[in-house]
Amino acid sequence: MNRRMWSGRWLRSRRFTGYLMALHVVLLLVAIALPQPPSPDEATYLALAESMTHGGFSVWDGIYDPVPVEVHRTHGYPAFLMVVRMVSKSKFFLGLVQGALYLLALWLVLRYLRTQEDADLRRNVFLLAMLPQLQLLYYVGQVFPEPLMVLLLTALALSYGRGMGRLHDPWVRILLLVVAFWVRPIVLLLPLFLLVVDLFLEPRAQWIATGKRHLVVIAGFVLLGPFLFACWNLRTHGYFKPVPLTGSAVISNLGLWQLRLPGYGTVHYFQYNTFGREIIPWVDEANAARYYSAYQEQWDRIEARAATAMTPEDRAHVPAMMEHNVWATRSPAYTIALDQAIREENWAMIKADPWYYLVSRLYTSVRLWVTNINLPMERVIYRLSPGEHPRVGRPAGAMGWAKALIPFLITFVTFGLGLPFLLISVIRDPRRWYVRRYLLATVGYVWLIHIPMLIQSRYTVPVHVLAILCIVLALTDRKQAPAPVGQPGR
């Protein structure tokens, strides 16, 4: 890259930093103001938020008696929506609030970067790299917990760095982890993961001090997060479980089938869920049809195995619930039975074809970062129909192609090229990256924990800011002045 550009006065100017932040604000306002179709989870989240205002936690208030209590979600994001909607129920206002959270995450990164060498350069390069990240702007205006998780995980990772003030306090870390768990229970193992990373990287003589520091955070997190939720599950549903009763088996099952069912859909468990069509084909039309038959047969087995746990309410209400735009709420016993049956089928599929599982998970590990070139589906098949197959269309005109290609190009350049470059930088200069290990560990955890699941690029969105920060640090590091190994974040 042209060294004159890097050394240009404008790129090292604090005034330029202000201009870039102002541009981010303008782009956020435009993204929030633009009309968008509702997110697939919007109706469920809003119904839960409304229910919480009346002291409940169900999407079926006023529809069924007794009201079935939620088994899919935790209370964090619905509670956030409830508070926001006490001020205004406008979706534009929600976008403003979530936009403020996103800007706060950027501000925390800028504050962190001011402690680094070439601080002004790094801050401006970071803000420039963030400008084209349309996937982040998209979620700011949607009823999704991603913007809130961006702030929580960014703040958590940065809290281990120097110069972060009160954010450095272990009690602040506990609070960030607890709130993140109540919003997205997927962070359940993150504190333990950070402990393992430190024990792996630090000298044996420091293990006791390291363990004590992490165990304080882990104890506070477990007590106020997973333990409290498990107690709520026990009191409400009769099961002492630190995560929602639904479990992750059904999402993993969708991930196992996804690449083999391009353009097909399912009415099992979640109503009208569509398997995306990857731009890189994995199966031809004939094999896809055979796999779809096998998928239906598998769900016949799952539903037959779990049927003994159904209550009279399940038999009466679940079929009707599946026709609504919110998730069906099954009884606790039926939910647990389905999760177990699905898990058994998942393991059977993995054992039957381990090489496919390995290759498909490697592909998933890339696709979690790089958005697919999404071509419109003219026909999606939700039920077996002799002689009918999914039919893919083509984008309409230049604007249609732009909508399909731009997200792919942005994420491919940012993460498809940026993350391999980051990996090379870490290997070449491990002493410098030791000090930044919590940034890498947080990104790595969110990435690794989602690899067994359905391909959803939004799963890694909560750590996109951190990933871009790491890429920018790698781009702007001075090779001749490696940072010494220290004990950061004490």
C-alpha cells in the first residue's frame, strides 16, 4: 500500500476523526429512516416485550388459557424492548436507541486506540474500515439483539486493555457478561473460554493468580446469569436448566441439512423456515429431492419419538400455533423430548457421514463471516410435491444485482481477506498479540461456538467491530517495534 497515503497528514488528523464520526452518524440516520421489512423474529420479540409489561413471559397472552410460558428465549432483549417502548413504540425510535449503542461501541474502540502507537492513524483507519459495513447498519434498524450484543461484547473485550478506566473493573466485566447472557445465552461458556486461553498462554508460575482473577468473574457471572435463569426454569417449567429448554439441537439439525436442501423449506418445529441456496452448489436437483425425502422421514421419527411427552394442550394448540408468525410454544416436557430426539438424530447423521460433517463445518466457518450471493427464489418447496423442485430466479436489473453482490463483496474483502491476513500477523508477531489476546479470544469464541449450527451470517455480527479492530491493528502495526510481553488487564 502507498506509504504516502499512510503518512498523509489528513489520515493522522484528529479533525478528520471528527468528520468520520459525523459521517457515521449520518449513515446511521439514513439506515434507520429507510423502510425495511420486519425481521423474522420481530413479532416474537415484541410480543414477549408486551407480555413482560403485564408481568408475564409469553407470546400468547390473551389467546390461550392457561398461557404457555416461553421456552425459546431469555428475558434480556424483550426487557430492553419493554423499556424502550415505555418511551415510544416507534420503530424509528428503537433504531435511534440501537444506533446510539452502536456509536458507543465505536467510541469505546476509539478510546482504546488512543493508548496505542500511531493512535490518530489507527482511529481514522478503523473508522474508514467501519464505513462500508452495511450489515451492521442493517441490524441497527431491526428488532434484533445484535446491536446490543455488539456493545456488550466490544466493551467486555476492551475491558481487559489498558486505559479503559472503570471498564477495567472486574465487577463491570461481570455485569457485561451477565447482561450478555440474558440477551444471548450463547455466551454461557465465554468466561471459561477466556480462562482456558490465559492458562494456555501464560507461564505456569502465573496460573494461580490468573485463575483467581478469572474465577471471581466466573463466580459472579454464574450466580447472576445461568444459575438465576436455571432457577427460573425450575420454578416455571420444572427443569433446572441454565439455558432455554429448546436447546441448540434444532438449530444444529438445520445446519446439518442446510447445504443438502437448497431452495427447500421446513414446517417442522419452526414454521416456514427456508434453507438458503448457496452460490456454490453442494448437490444437484435429483439428490436434493432425495435428501428432502430423507429429511421428512427423519422428522417423522423425531415427532413419533417425542409424541409420548405431548400434553392435551400440545395436541390442541401446537398445530394452530404453527400457522402464526410467532414461534409455537410447546409444553416443557414436550420441548425437552423433542430436543433429545433431535440430538439423537444429529449424532446418527454425523456418525453415518463424518467427512461430510467435517467439510460442511469448514465451509460454515467461512460463511459465518462472508455473506452469500443471495439470488431470489421463485419457488420454495415446503412439502413433498411430485415433479416439483425449487426454482431460483435472477436479480431484477442493476439494483437487484447490487443488493445481491454488495453485501458479499463487503464481507469478502473485510473478513474473507482480512481475517487470513490477521491470522498471518498473529503468527508472525505473537508477542505483540499476546497483549491483545482477549480481543482475539472473544472473536474466536463467538465464531467457534456457532460453527456446528445453521449458517447465519448474523451470528458473528456481535463481534464484527472487534474483528475489524484486530484487522486494523494488524494493518497499522510497525514491524520494527514489537510490543513487549506484559500482564495486561490486571
